[in-house]
Amino acid sequence: MKIFKPSELIINTDGSVFHLHLFPEEIADKILLVGDPGRVKLVASFFESTEFERENREFFTITGKYKGERFTVVSTGIGTDNIDIVVNELDALANIDFETRTEKAEKRSLTLVRMGTSGALQPNIPVNSFVLSKTAIGFDGLLNYYAYAEKITNIEFENQFMEYTSWNPRLTTPYVVDGSEDIYQKMASSETVEGITISAPGFYAPQGRELRVPLGDPELNDKIGSFRYNDRAITNFEMECSAIYGLSKHMGHEAMTICTIIANRVRKEANADYKSRVKEMISYTLEHLKA
């Protein structure tokens, strides 16, 4: 029996998990992930009741009920490094006995849905669209630190993409992983665009934005935009989706990402006043996830 040592699973003196400061009984089976801590209260404003609020660093959590069903909303901050913390600690809360520091015999599968904002990479995806990410491409490299990545990723897609883009070997190797087909079918509608979403390890150069320092590959975004895998195009950039999908598959959880498109990178259009559309995305997500 594997015992998780105190240096590997850090439990606070009050019995809560290290970064999130949550206790096992405090998380719902359905968990909404948002990047911005300020968006947690916006999501919770749709709940008819709340149980608690907990905040530590960029991690802010509220658990409550929407139309009688229990949901938890957690802010992750920006980037897949934070996702590594959040998903591992949520899984620990669900599937590790904190008293014995051993895996629970009966595993609990969580539903993890990220709600974010994003920039479109195809001219036919208008600002204010909802992209539902069926597939994620990780430019971050996080999943490659875990064993057995090849069992959950699409190696053929990865190889074709790297060949087409003349991938720079100094960059991390991209990985391709699908989200939950069950959640996708539950959330997809005429209001959503099927997505292949890139999770980038930064907002500027990794997404093709150039300020004072030149880009390593100024043509990368054009190559991304014209690449096709089985007639599917890459739709958008964001910064968390790939790690959520990869870790969830390893741990037996179901994951999906929905993003409001606030800019179209090809058409050079943006909507700075996107907050009302984000509210509509939250409502849409809750309605499609409830039992």
C-alpha cells in the first residue's frame, strides 16, 4: 500500500490541503474552474445558497447550490503550473484518505469544467462566440513530466503538427489530449463552436504577440491557423485547458473547457466590454451541467 509522505502531500495543521485550504467534504462532485479570483463571486451569484468561502493566494473557493444541485467554483489563477496544483489537490481531496495518507479503495470521479476567455485563430469564429474545446494542445509541457502520457495523448496528431509547423526543438514538445466526450455531448449546441484549443505557456510571445522582444518564429500563428488534422482546424488560444484534460484523464475525472471569444487574432478584432457575455456563458454552463 502506497503511503503519501508529508513532503509529497502537504496537509495543513488544521487538516486542509496545502494550497487550496479545503477539506475533503467541502468539494462538490461538479467543480467549475475560473482563472480570475474575482470571477468566483460572479459564478456564485447564480447560486441560491452558499456553504462557505475560502481564499488563499490566487485560489478562491465557494461551494453552493444551483437549482438544488451542489457545485464548487474554484479560481486557479493563470497558467498550467497553477492547474497542476489545483487538479492534484482536488483529486487528493476526493481520493486520498488524509488520516492514513493512502488511496481510498472507492474512487470518486469529479466533473471539472473550466470557464474562460480566449482569442480565436480562425477568421470565421466571431467575437462573443462560445468555443467548447473537444481537444487541447499543450504548448506548456506539463503532461510530459508525468508517466504514461503516450497512453492518453494523440501521438499521430502531435507528430503531424510538429512536422507541419517545423517545430523548434528548443521548445517543449506539444501534447494533444481530448476532453470528456460525455460532457462535450451534454454541453454542445448550436450556440457553441467545436474547438481544438492551444494552451500556451504565456500571453505574449507564446501566443504570437510581439512587444519589445522579437518572436522566435514570426510565422508560427499563420502555420497554426492553416494546419488541419482530419479536416479539423485549431480554433483558439488560452492557457489552462491542456493540463486540466491530461491530469483528469490520468486521475479518472471528466473535464471540459468552454471559453468566450473576446478577440479574433486573424481579423484583429476585440471586445473590451465582454463581461455581459461571460455572464451568459456562466448561465449556459450551469444549465447544461445540472442534472
